[in-house]
Amino acid sequence: MTRTASTSALDCAPIQYLAQIRRIPILQPGEEIALARRYRDRGDRRALDRMVGSHLRLVVKIALGYRGYGMPVDELISEGGIGLVQAAERFDPEKGFRFATYAIWWIKAAMQDYIVRSLSLVKMGTTTDQRKLFFNLRKTKARLSLVGSGDMRPGDVKHVADRLGVDERDVVAMNRRLGGDLSLNATGEGADRTPWQDQLVDESPSQEQMLGDQQRLATGRAALAEALTLLSERERRILIARRLLEKPTRLADIADEFGVSCERVRQIEAAAFAKVRQAIVRRASRDRAESVTQRARLAAA
């Protein structure tokens, strides 16, 4: 039976969703280990689903902590759910710690990836250090009582860099980006009154770098297109709507279109993403093997 839009919206609302997942029993340590072993040893998907379901409330709790970035909570929950599934698939019950301790890092990573994608913060930073700065710089400055939106003093920059374990230049760059737009005609502080535009350095890539980037982009697009052919029509439409559009489609809208719950959309998206990722990894391995073989033939010629 096709659901109404109001029902779909209700399913996606965090309060109602939380009420639903609260009814899922919390696993005892022994149950958790047994389920993890069943999935690891026999690939039992029902065991995996029970592990994931019992920790959905953890996803909601973490999602509420990221509300300050202006993202819809239901979208954060969706991304966190994907991270939770990935954690469950990789969890080793023999390590001696609870699943929640392991899963929390996967959940946070998935939500942070979504925030960065949604805010189009490609230039805000894509390396590990830059991402760490983006999510921790404001909090660290507040703890150190560093106020103001201008450049930080060298001593403060060093303090923050040491505290976060990153490069001082990354701290300066991220602080300027998070501080808003700056006029190029503005001058520096202190003795150096040179306008910012006179201090700019041409960091544009060389022709070789541009050619290499174009080749990698073309290869990546071809690999993605090939991987998408492995999905069903519904999986492909959901994955494209959620992951490949500039503005991801809301869960409620997709749920209405297919007449399923938001949780089912999450499951389909996670499964489709896993299939595509595996296909791309296989193609990359195949391409590397072919490249090695070709170089060997040229060397022997």
C-alpha cells in the first residue's frame, strides 16, 4: 500500500523515529558477541541487522550533536546509519571492547563527510588535518579564550596547532576561511601594512598536474558508470538521488516516491553504496594489474 506524504514525513521526523527505535531491545554483551560472530563466520544478515538496530539510538544522539552546522537532523541520522552499518560489517568481537565504542567513530566520520559535502567545502579542506581543523578549530579557540575573527597571534597559532596536532599553516588558513570574506585591499596588522592582494601567490596547477587530474577524473567517472550498471533500477535511482546530485534528495521525498519507509531507503542506499564501492575497488585493482603488465612488456621489449 502506498503511503501518504504525511505518513512519510512522520517516519522521518527525529522524535517519532526515536520513539520507534527505543522499542528495539539493547543487546547484552554476550548477545552482541554472539551476533558479531554469526555475521563474521556465516554472513548472517539477520544478526547484522539486530546489531545495527540496537544501536540506532546512538546514531540519533550523535546526530543531535551536529545540529549546529545547519544540517537536517534526519539527513544526519541517515548518514550516521550508513556509518553504523559499515562499522557492524567490520567489527571484530575478539578485540575485547563493546561495539558502540568502535561504531561511534564510523558514525561520526559518516556525518562529517555529509556535512562537508553538503556545504560544498571542497576548499575548506579535504585532508585529515584540514577536516580535523574544520570540526574543532572554533571549539578549541573557545576553550583557549581566543576571541575575534581576525588573524591569530603566532603564539596562539602554535598553541592551537600543538593541541590539535596539525600544521601551523593549516591553522592560519582555516581560521581565515572560517572568519568570513576578506577584502583584498585590506592591509595586514602590525608593522606589515602590505595589502593582501600584493602577497598573493599563484598556486594554480601546472599543465602536467591538470592533465593528470583530467585523466584521473575520466577514469573515476568511467569506473562509477560501470559500477552503477550493477545496481537495480531502484538502487541506482536512490543512490544517485542521495549521493550523486549536487543537492541530495530528502529521505522523505524518496520514501514517498517508492512507497517505503525512510529506514528502508537508508538500507537500500547503504547496500547500493557498498556494491558500487566494491566494484570500483575491483576495477582499480584490475587497472593497476594491467598497468604493471604493460610496463613489464615495455621494459622487456
